[in-house]
Amino acid sequence: MQSSVWTAIVLFAQNGEGAAPAGGGGGLGISFLPIIIIFVLFWLLLIRPQRREQRQREEMLKQVKPTDRVITGGGLYGVVTAVDRDEGSVVVRIDDANNTKVKVALWAIARVLTNEPPGTSNR
């Protein structure tokens, strides 16, 4: 009986973990668990909201039509006068007094505003 105790002590000293060999069953799944959790959190917090926002933007650009008030990516406020979907461009009137128009790429529209007349919004 004492020899088995000494054998266990010697194996513990050599192994650092006792007589049982290292790397028992089930270690592989548990070692990948943190990586899987990080991937799921990354998908929930970054990828999914970005895809939703991209779909909303694409839908907004599909809905652009003449008489829509828009803001371009460069910060110009104006009213859409023409839409050319084949070319991917929009003509925006930026000054009513001089009838100044600018042709911009469809993707350059940052936001479509409500169709209420200018100056009636609550500031």
C-alpha cells in the first residue's frame, strides 16, 4: 500500500497534476468555447446592426424621387428634380432664387428629409 502512495507522489512531482495523465476528454470543446462566444458577441454587436443599417440605406435610395428634400454627403441641402437610376445620379436644386442645380451620385445622398416646406420645421 505504501508503494502505491509513493508512486502517486512521484508521478505528482513529475507531472505536476498527479497520477492522472493530462489532456482528459472534453478539453477541446471547452477550449474553443471562448472563441465561439467572442464570435457570437462580435456578430450581435457589430455585423448584424451594420447589415440592418445598410439595408435601410439601400431602401431609402430606392425610394428617392423628384420633389424629395435631401442632404448630400457634402452637406448640401436641396430638392431632387430628376433621378437617373441607370446612371446612378440625381439632380438636386440647391438654390430656388437662381434655380441652381447640381448633379450628384445617388450614393452621395446622405438623408432624405420630410417633404414639409422649408422653414416650417421646429428648431
